[in-house]
Amino acid sequence: MTQKQTTISLGIVGAGAMGAGIAHAASASGIDVRLVDAREGAAQKACEAIGARLDKRVGQGKLSADEAEGTKRRLAAVRGLDELKDCDVVVEAIIEDLDAKAGLFEQLEDILRPEAVLASNTSSIPIGALAAGRRHRGRIAGMHFFNPVPLMKLVEVIAGPDTEEAVLDFLVDLGRRMGKTPVRVRDTPGFLVNFGGRAYPTEALAIVQEGVATPAQIDAVMRDCHGFRMGPFELMDLTGMDVNFPVTRFVHECYFYDPRLRSTPLHRYMVETGQLGRKAGRGFFRYEPESEDAAAEPTFDAEPTATVFVHGESTVLRELMAECGAELLDSDDGRSPILIAPLGEDCTAYVCREGLDRLRTMAIDTLGDTRSRVTLMAAPGAEESIRQGVASLLARRRKVTLIGDSPGFIGQRMVAMVANLGCEMAQSGVASVDDIDCAMRLGLNYPSGPLEMADALGVKNIHLILQQLQALTGDDRYRPSQWLRRRAQLGVSARVF
């Protein structure tokens, strides 16, 4: 196997959404493709559907007629596996079942040339398990694309225990020829993206399960304060609970029930009750035309607070209050709201530690982007007039999310969990630091990679948030990665190897 060849013939087994997507992307990139499916006529129908999409793009002026015809010419539906015998590489994209995939590889091994590469598009099955028992284990690897394949830029290239380096180089080059960004990933449960993507939805689910905030509130905070294109509940509704819950359970089980990967009873309940998301018309949100807008912003009609005392040294909090028109007191007058900006603590813990008046103290999250939205919380029993007055004050210049008392608010704990899992992937060598950040940006549309997030918000801040969460909850779900701990202690970037 040479790393680069002038021409490549690609066989694809499975003409479902993923197989057809791979065929489309490959043939559009100048690669000769043969598509086969065990279902009668499925490969031909997939090719016809690809041709129809190409014609539509031509009609829209987004593709030239010559390019469309070239893509169609390079794409062929074939009737059986024997017609793949001359292919340089075959990618299987059949059902996610070990026995089915292993059986297919056993058949292909007898058909293909010994030097031809066998790649699996599996999203979860270990490549080593697929290669076990094969005669030429060195030519077997993973090549995991993301749906929709023609649009998604990422592809994970996974080595089994016996995969030859030349095979990995070949698949990386193949990915690049297809216009993708390949990342090399260790053969581990969930590989990179499906493993690293567990923190974002599961921590959001934990926040709802605790009664701290609603799905709409959490989505709004993660979009406005931390730059995510979609909130975690929007994302789960889009992919479907019947997809994301099994993946979450699988990864959790494979890592011997590491609490950092744990989901919630609510997640399972959504599956059991058929609230699967957009495909069912109802998930965490309703999608019928007559449904009320669950994300509608609340209004605060109370008289805005006129004077406030800011406890601590938060410059951001002082500037925010001044911008909203509050008079900043030099000392506590015993009547005005006391404002704090805790890091990793809830309002209760801060008030008790500092001996503040629990009835008048309000906590505001200043760690993320506060230019359009702020998150506000109070200890149990706080005066409602104080809560509403401070919220009304902030609402003069910002959207306000008023939540229950929670260590780390919403944004702090969610970003800390995403960053911590990224650090754990770096610690265990799932992929390189650069590939971890790249994969999470391209595969999940995160605004930045998890290690980049840690650097942007401060490695010491992220470490402290997790320490506080673990101490206050008693839950090892929040134990900091040793990768993160070392870099926080040294005061260096999370990306330093």
C-alpha cells in the first residue's frame, strides 16, 4: 500500500444515509465509486437520488453541468460484492452490529486483493474486534464519517491494534481527497467525537434533573454566553433521543460507569415515553405549529433596584451594575442588594463562607460573555423583592436568566465539564491535542475545542470550578482530570503537552 496514488477506486457497502453520503462526497472529489447494498435495488435508488440532488444544484446555479455529469459518471451501482474485487479500498456502512460487520469483512477478505484496504464507518464498534480472526488484520481500520457526509468536514481515522501505518496514511490521504479534515484517533469506545460529546448534553440534563433551570434557559445561556450554535436540548431534539441516549449509555458502560459520563433518569424517560425530538413532533420542546414558544424571554416588572453593594473584587460585575444605572455603594447599608460573582460555588456556599445576609444576596455569573445575557441566582429564602428588583435592573441592558441556586450556575459547570472531558481525552491519548480541538469544532460545531475553551476562560478557573463542584456535591462526576490539574498548578496552557 502506497500513501498516495494518482487514481483510487472506492467500494462502498451499504446504500443508506451514510453509505450514499460517502459515495456522493467521494465521486464529487474525482474518485471512482462502486456502491452495493444487500437490499434489491437500494444502491441504484441511492445513485439516482444523488443524481437528483446534483441536478437540483445545477438548476440553482451552485454547480456546473460538467461537474454534475462527472460526478454521476464516477458513481456506479453494482449488484454484488464480487464486483468490488478490483477496488483499492472498501468502506462498509451497514448496520451497527458487530456480527454483521465482522461477517461482511470475512466475505470481503476472500474477494479483495491482499493489499486492498478494508475500512469500517462504525461509530462505536472497536476496530480491533472487527479485525479479530481476519488473515490480513494490518489492512483493517476505521474511517468514521459524520452525517450529512457531503457537508460535514470531519472524518475520524482509527487504528486497530494491528493496523499498518501505511494504511492509516492512505486513509488520511483519501479523506483529504474527499475534501475532509481527517483526525487520527485511538481505538477506544466512542472514538473521539462520540466520547467527547457526552459532557455537553449530560451536564445539561443534570441541571434540569436538579430543578435548577429549564431546557430553554440552559439553551439560551449556552448560545448567548458561551457561543454554542445550538443549546444542548435543541441538539438532542435534533439528533433524537433514540440516537443520543443509546450512545450515551454505551459509552458510560464501556468506561465502567465513570460518573463523568453518566446521564439521568430524565434522559431514559424521554425515550420510554416517545418524546424523541423533532422526528416525533415533541422532545424537550414541542414542534407542532400551534405550540407555545418555550424559549420566550420572561419579563420583570418590579421596580429596578437603585443601589447595590458589590462584594468582592469583580470588575466585570461593577461595570455591569454601573452600565445598568445602579449606584454602587462603598459598603453594605443593610438594606440594598448584595451582589456577588462566585466561581464554582452556589450562592448558599458563598454567603455562609463570607457571613453575608442570605436574604439580600444575589449571585451573577461573570465568567462567560455577559454582553447580551446574564445569569442570576439566590440562596433559598431570599427576599423576592430583592430578586425581582435586581432582575429588573439587569433587564434594562441585558436578557436575564433567573435560575435556582447551583454550584457553577449553568455556563460555568457546563463549560468546565466539556473542557475537563477534553483534558481527559488528551491525558489518555485518544488523539493529539490539536485533533481533539479540531474534531470537536468540526464534528459537533462547538465554538472552540475543549482545550481551547479551558484556555479562553482560564485553566485555573476551570480547575477551581470543578473542585468546588466536587466538594459541594460530593459527586466524583466533577473530579478534575489530572491533565487539567497539572496545568492549572503550573499556570500553563491546557494545550501544552
